[in-house]
Amino acid sequence: MTHSVESRFIAIISGALLVVVAPLFTLFLALSSQQAAKNLSEHVNVVLVTNSQALGKPLWDLDTDSIHQVASMLVADPAISGVQISDNTGKLNISEVDVNPADFRGLEAISEPIFYKSQQGTRNVGSITVYVPKLGWFSALHQMEMAFISIFIITILTVFGAAILGNRVMVIKPLMRLTAAIEATRRLGSRHHVDWRSNDEMGRLAKSFNEMQTLLEREERELKRAHQQTTEIYNLTPAMLFSLTSGDQIAAVSDYWLLATGYRREDVIGHPFSELVAPADRQIYARRKQQAKSTGLAIEATVRFLCADGRLMDVLIVEIELGTAGGSIPGSLSVMTDVTELRQSELRNHQQAISDHLTGLLNRQGFEATLDQKIAEADRARTEVACLFVDLDRFKAINDNLGHAAGDAVLCQFVERTKPMLNDDDTASRLGGDEFAILITGEGAERRAVELSQKIVDMFEVPFRIQGTGVRLSASIGLAFYPSHAASAAELLQKSDMAMYARKRDGKNGAQVYDPAILDQTRERAEIESDIEVAIAASWFEAHFQPIVDIETGVPSGFEALMRMRHPRKGLMSPAGIISVAEETGTIGQIGNLILEDAMANLARVSRLPGMGEAYVAVNFSPLQFEPGLPARLAGLLGRYGIDPSRLVVEITEAVLMHDNPEIRTILNEIHRFGCRIALDDFGTGYSSLSYMSRFPVDIVKIDQSFIRSLTEQTGDIGSKNRMLVEGISAISHKMNCKVVAEGVETEEQRLLLQQMGIDYAQGYLFSKPREISELLSALSARQAEIESMAS
């Protein structure tokens, strides 16, 4: 303290003296010296001038006595130290000095010429030189001035000493006591006070310091009490608390943590916490802080913890950085919760979420996750992944006829038969309903997939036993391979699905490997599906009429309404592709309703022609159109256009009748009682049964065109057999009071044969192609005009 505060004070005072007093004192001395030198110079000049005039005659007369007298008088002047008088002839040189004549150093010489006024005029007879001392700063001061200077210096020194003494007594001493109190507080830990009282700033400083010490002492007591309370809460809280340093070393653990883990406090303090985490989960724990940057303050990590007895405990660690929580303490506070039971429950729930409850296989969610994993593994191993998409054919019929319990039993039997065919690395899944997917990975995946698909197809040769009854099914299987056919998991599943549907369209019961042509077909079907939706909204569908003629006379008795779609860009589109897509998407019912209404409107226009007042129209109905409100709708349409019910023929196929649906049978009976006629279309194909004619109110039987085309074949016995079949159908139909219509008649030879067989009506290109209503009206009008012309 002495070397810092007091030395600085002395330095400040000394500096002030040097800066202020020293320059003033120097200025005073310089001015005094300058004034003294000026006065001396004026005095000497006056003396020289006066005495040079007095010395003119003695020097002319060479009066040495007078000259010595003048010189002595000059030397007697206190300001003059020596005098030298000489004449111009060099005969006279007189000197008078107060000092050693040889020691004129340090003296200043002042000369004055001596003139004498003679009769011949003023003449320079010699010169006088006086030697005066050079004046210093202090030599010019008088005795009184020196006294004042001495008093001034003594005063300054006295003030300087008093300032140092006052500083030492009033500042240094209390500061020393304050320093001593601070040092004692630092060394001893207790709060020491300053023993100093005064009414000045130092007194207030000491008082403030003492008050601060008292306040800090009280706060320290409160902090110790709070720390003790916090420690008790930390240890007694029924939660596994632990604290980490910034380097993830354990700084503190609670008593409950020690009780739950089995460790002793001295065994874990200072050790990295990661040593207590299962080795497989240490990377998860190490990366936990990256999560805090994106999710906020709290860090969560679920890892397996190694207890002291060696058991593994699943724990959820919630950690908060103490610095980010608003404080400046480095490290973190964590809460560890035992979630072993919860984790096991989550695993069970997850397994249930990705499993099919009926078969135990993976469901769609689990399959998609596994597919992503298998593809990632295949990429690393540079191997293949084969995906089989299996769909059971005619499975819906089992649910509809035998019940869903029987359907579930079939699915379980299918899985039981399939499992022995799979390897350990293969994955099977039930995607939903009767759809299954199987993944095959590793070397030779394509070959094994093809072999497995054939085994599955062959497996269906053995009937499934349901409720003591054998049920026969088949399967349509689509195969796709990664990376040959797909670049991602979703694409692989999609391609195998597309291959399966291609197999279904080609007759079911088999396997189909994905081909790029399938994608083109799928895109074409998607485009047709889109066109259908737009066509329904924009009324692009039209009912074209094809005449049904009396086979003997060729006169039209009625017309079949055939669906056509007039696309504004593609023109008139073929119904074949449209119908198949519409049946799959369920829009066939909407299309059928549009065609029905257009057919009624067209028939009303045809009825205005001569001879067409009794003509009928046959309209094809899909199973989706047979709703309870269909009879009322038909009655409304017939009434709107003023058409007799007998002129509307409802054409149905075996698809409507094969399930013997009581609701459909009721609707058909109601339509028939209303007066409309029922026609059985495409008779003789598929599962056609003569029982339909007895169980349903059929009025007209239409023989499929496949029989008609082969009537005239000469090779083999196909023609003769078909002729017998057609004759048999005609005879049975007539016995049951049904009219018979032959479809697809294209040649006169066919017409003659059919006529001989007793067929009532014919329909085909021999008579007319399907025509739009305006073209048909023109053709019928022209025919009528021709008939009238021939009659006239």
C-alpha cells in the first residue's frame, strides 16, 4: 500500500511542483538577471563616457598621475573589476584591477575611445577599457530578494511535508486498515470490520465497508442454509438425479440414484458418465447434445445403463445445460428415469402395430419398413431383392357365401402352407384383405422368387378345408426385382403390384414378372380412368343403336343400346377397354345410368318413324345398377318419354345371377311385373346354367356370338357341335316361352342356318353396325322411303 498509494501521492505533488512552481521560479530568476544586466550596462556606459572625457587632456599631456587617479576611482566602483588605459602611440598603458591581472576570465571587457579637443581639432588620443563581471541568475539578486526566495522554498517544503503527513494519517492509515480487514477476510474466511471512524470520505468508506461485510455475512449464512437445503432436496428427492461437468464427468449424484444403481458415491464421482452406458448405446449418448441445438433447452436420450450388479436398465435421461438455463455455471443437471417396463411395453405395442393380428405376419406398415431396410442392405452387399405380390383369386366369393370367419380360416391356412417354403432371411407380410407380399434377398433372389411363385401356384391344387368342405382357390402373383425393375422400395412394391394385376387380367392363376409393357398398360388404364371421370361429368357417353331384326324378314324389331364414348380429342372410343376399367373402378353403374337415359331418349325419336312405334330397346345392366330404387327410376324414365314398359328389355349377364342374390331377384321380379322384359345376354359362355331360366323371369335368350361364328366351320367337328348346341338352346328356350336372338351374325350363310334352326331374331354386321341416333334415323328413313317406292 505504501509503495502504491503514498508513492503515487508524492509523485503527484512533486509533479505539480515541477509543472507549476519550477517554471515560475525560473522565469523570476531570468527576469531579475536580465534587469540587473541592463542596469549594470547602463551604469558602466555612463562611467566610461564621463571618464573618457576626463582622461582626454591627461592622456594628451601624458599625465600619468592624473590617469592613475582616474583609474583608481573607476576600480573603486563596485561594478568594475579592472581598468586599462592606453594611448594610440603605445607609450602609455596603465592598468588598475581588483583581481589578479592575469585572471580576466569570466569578465566582460567594455571599451570607449578617448578624444581630446586641441587647436587642430578633436583627436583620438587613446582608449579606456573596463572589466566587469558576467552576471548569473543569482548574482543579480539583492539580499532582500534572496531572503524572499528562501522563505518561499521553506514554505513549499513545509506544505509538501504537511501534505505527505496528512495523506499518511488521513488516507494511508485507513486504507491500510481496510486492506488488513480484506486480507483477514480472505485468509480466515470470516467477515472482518475496519476500525476507523471519521466524518470524511474515508470514514464513510469504512462505514460502507463494514455495512457490506455485515450484509455479506448475513447472505453467506443464508446461502449456506440454502445450499444445505438444496443438497438435502437433491439427495432426498425420489428421482435419480446426477450432475455432470462440461466434460461429461460425474460431479454429483443423489442418494436415490445410488440406491437405484447400486454404486457408491466415491466410485463414480469424477468418472465419465459414458462408462456407465452400455457400449452399444454410447454413440447415442455422445450425440445427444446435437439434439439440443434443434429442439431447445432439454436434451433427451434413451439408453441402456449398466448397474453395479451388472444388470442393464433402460433409462430415459433428460438433461439441461446449466449455462443455457440462464446461469453461468458450467455443466448440466440430469434426471434419469427407469423406463425398462415402458420400453418393453413400447416394443410389444410396436410389434403389434407392425403385425397382422390374424396371421401374425407383418402388416403393410411393418412390411414397408422392412423393405426399406432390405434394400439398404442389398445396396451395401450389392445383391438383389425380389418382391412377390400375391393376391388370392375369388376370395371375395368365400366371404360372401361362407362368411368372414371362413375367409379368415382360408388366409391362415394359406400362411401355414407358405411358411415352410420360406428361408430365414425371407419376409412375408399380409398387406390387407387377401393381398400378401414376400421379400427374398441375397444371392440368386430372382431364381428363388420364380421357383417360390410356382410352388405357391401349385399349392392351390390342394383344396382348403373349411367347415368340412373343400374350397378351391387360385393365386395371381406379380414379381419385381430390385434394382432391375425399381430404384426404390415404393417403386418395387408398385411394380410387383402392377405385375399381379397384369396376371389377373390375363386369366389369373399364375405368376407374372414385371415388364415395361405392363407400365404402359397401366398408364393407358389410368388415362382411360381419367377419361371416364371427365366423360361422366361432361356427358361424353352416347347410346348407339344396333338393329335386332326378324331373321326371316330382316325388318328391325328392336335395337340394342351399345355404349360409346365420344372424346373431343380422341374421337369415338372403343367400349372394350372402357368397360373393363369402369367395372374395376365401380363407375360402370354411373355409365349404365347415362346410357339408359340416352337410350330412352333415342327410342322416343325412333318411335316417331313409320313402323317403329312398337320397336323395343335392349339395354345392358351391370350388377351395380340393381339398387332398390331401380324399378321406380325405370318407371319415371318410361313415363317421361311416353314409352310402354314392354318396349324396354333389361339385358343381364350371368354376373348378375350367379350369386342368386335375393335382393337382385326381388328387383328383377318387380321390373318384370311392371311390364319390362328380361333378356339373358351372352348365353352359353362362362358358368351359364339353364337353372337361371327357371329361377329368374327371363323373356329373351341371346346366344353368344362365339357360337355363331363357328357354325360354318368345315374343319373338324366344331361346327357340327356348335350347331347342335345352338339348336338345343333354341329348343329349350322356346319350350320355356323365351324368344331367341343370335348375336354376331355376319354372313348370309349364318343367317340361313340360324333360320333353319328356328332362331327368332338376329343381330350383327350383316344387318347393320351400331350407329349413332342421327345416322340410324337417316338409314331407317331411307329404308322406309325405299319400301314405299317399291310398293308404289
